[in-house]
Amino acid sequence: MIGGLLLMLVGGLVAVTSVFQAYTAAQASAQVERLSPLTVASLADTRPEQTVLIEGHISPSTPIQFQHFVAYIRESKGKLGWSASETVTPPLRVDCADGTIEVVNQDYHLDGQTLAAIWQPTTPFSNERFRGIVGGSPVVVIGHVVEVSNEIHIAANVIAIGHKAEYLAGQRAAATWDNNLAYGLLLLLLGTGTLLGYWQQVRNAR
């Protein structure tokens, strides 16, 4: 009986998480699709609350935080796979075609789907790894304009490696039903079947 309940619990969590991630990705995709990349000069003409998108490369002058990363996610491996244990998202400098813009906030989201750069300790059976952004990486930044000391900057919501088209492709893929949802539903069915079998045995024993 306990095994059936555990299967149902894990299956329900996996299914709900998959649906939530798909919904969030669909929302992000719809928003970004309406945005055109702006130049540094054109940012001054935007409203403070207006969502903007820029494309560029991480400036070589951006300070390194750990190993070769200027921003990164630290992940630990558990029974259910890799999960984030720490996220370091400091201010960044982004070189665009017509100038440099600075991301000034430290609470933006790093798009994990696009973080290809990985560093992992060389110790045997290491259950820790780091994924992040390195200097010179092409990035797409989504956020809004803020003015600091009469200079235009960006408060980022999301930063992803690559360009708008690549980010959109990743969000569209995430918005589709995936194997995790099927796996979650399978666990739910197995758990339900296990409980029904247990209750049938209890009834027959009476």
C-alpha cells in the first residue's frame, strides 16, 4: 500500500511539474516572439516598465566569478538527477553592435536550457557540477530599462546563451508535452493499480 501511495505521489509531482514548466515556457515564448532586438541607442526611447530584448556578447571586462564563469548555476546530483543548489547572477556587461550596456541587477534567471559550458571537479564520483556563462558568449537579455546616475542600464529578467531565434526554439520545445509528463502519468497509473490490487486483496480476505 505504501509503495502504491509513493508511486502516486512521485508521479503526481512529476506530472504537475511538467505541466507547469510547459505553461511557463509557452508564456515566455509568446512574450519574446513579440519583441525585436533593440540597439543601445534605442533603449533610451523605451518606457521604464516596457519589456525589451537585446542581443550581444559578454564583454571581456566582465569580472569572472568562478573558474571561467561570469555567472553560473551550481548543481548537485541526487536520486532524482541534477538540481540547482546555488545560483550566482552578478551584474554583467554586454557588448552590442553600437555600444555596451550593463545588466545591473543580481536576481535574473539564467536559462538552464542554453547553458552548454560545464565545469565539474575531477574527483572520482563527483556529485557536483557548474554550468554557466563565460566571457565572450553570445547572449540574449530580456528585461526592462533602468536609469542609474543618468545612465541607461538594464534590469534583466532572463539571460540566455545564443540569440533570440535559439531561445525561442528552446522555449517552444519546452512548451510541448515531453517524456517527463508521460513518465509521471505512468507512475500515477502504476500507483493506482497497486492500491486497487491491495484493496481487492483486503476485501477478499474478509
